[in-house]
Amino acid sequence: MEWSTLRRSPALSLPDRLSLDIERTILEGEMKPGDRLPSEQALAEQLGVSRVSVRQALHELEQRGLIDRKPGRGTTVRASALQSGSAAHSLAALLTATTGRGTELTQIMELRALIEPPIAALAAARVTPRDIEQLRTFIADMENETDLARYSDLDRAFHQAISQYTHNPLMAQLTDLIATQIAPSRRRTLQTPERRHISNSGHRLIFAAIEKQDSEAAEAAARAHVETVFEQILRAAASNETTPETNA
């Protein structure tokens, strides 16, 4: 991880900007549960900021349940209780058992339709200016991204960020846990230029509602987004059944 390359949003305080940048590496999967962050002093030197600013940023991330800070052991990316406990194995087994080959995508999209709209509504009610800035960055990056794999990573991170901004750690952990089950709905063979354009439009509507802290509009936008994406997936899946897969 090259910490000196982290971006700096000009709209927030320095500690908030630092926490956003570090949070983003976690949401995008660049840093994974158990990964160790540099010390406060090392981060301050690499980023060219004060140690106080780094400490405040790390405190924010700790409060959000993203990292663990223990004296003598340093700072690590947190693995949630749901990820590491028996609940994870039970839920994973249930999801695996109920997603047969023929109905997998349908069941995945039904799952998304169930959890994503109320999560967006809750995020709209609780979002902070800091959170809004992160979502704004994801929107801009997705709209400018042409690499399919990278776009998929940003898509997942955007939705994970929304669950994070409910400020309910259990909600965020649940979304993270089922993300691997949702992943097939974002796979490369189902990504088309039309779908990405439609997804970007849906993301903008969700973001606009969250930015206005309009829970009702956020829930409606998230529901419409899932339904529209599902329609695009079905079209792409039908096309892939008759057209050989390409990397074009």
C-alpha cells in the first residue's frame, strides 16, 4: 500500500479527508481484514501531515468499526464478528444451499431488492458531510471508469459505503458478508455499456436523495436501481447464452 498516493478532498477538514482516504482502501478491498496499518508516526511522515491529524482520522475509523487499535499491537483492519463467527458460516451455508444454478441470479437480485432500499433510506437519515463527500467521489470515479473489473470494484464499494453510512456496524457487516453472494450479479459477462450507463444513472439518483437526506426518495431510488439492473442482467444473460464470451 503506497500511502503517499492517497487523494485529498478539499471540502473537509484534514482528519476527515485522511479518514475518507483510508476508509476507501478498506471499502474497495485494497486493505483486508487483519491487514496492519503503519504506525501513527509513519503515516504522518508518509502523508506529510501532523501526527495529531492521523490520530483523529484513525479514531474516526475506529468509531465506525473499520479498524482495531490496541496498545503494543498497532492498528489493523477489523474483521467483523459476522465474518469470523459461526453466524458467517451458517449464513454462507444457507445462501449456498438456496442459490441453485438455474435461479442463482434471480435469488441474488431478490436479496438485493430486500436489503438495499431500506439501507439507503437509513443512510439518508444518518449521513454526515464526510460521508457525502466519499459517495460523491465514488460516483465520479464510476462515471469515468472504463475498465470492467475496476468498475465492478467501485460499484461494490459504493453500495458498501452506503451501508457503512447507516452508522450501524451490524448493517454494514451484514452487507459485507453477503457481498460475495451478490458478486455474480456484477460479473464481467453481465457488464454491458448500456448497463453501466443505466447503473450510473441509478447511482446518481440514490446519491442525490442521500445527499438531501430524503429517506423516502433514497429508498425508492435504490429499489428502482435494483429492478432496472435486474432487467439488464437478464438481457445480458440471455445474450451470453447464444453469443461467445469476449473480452472486448
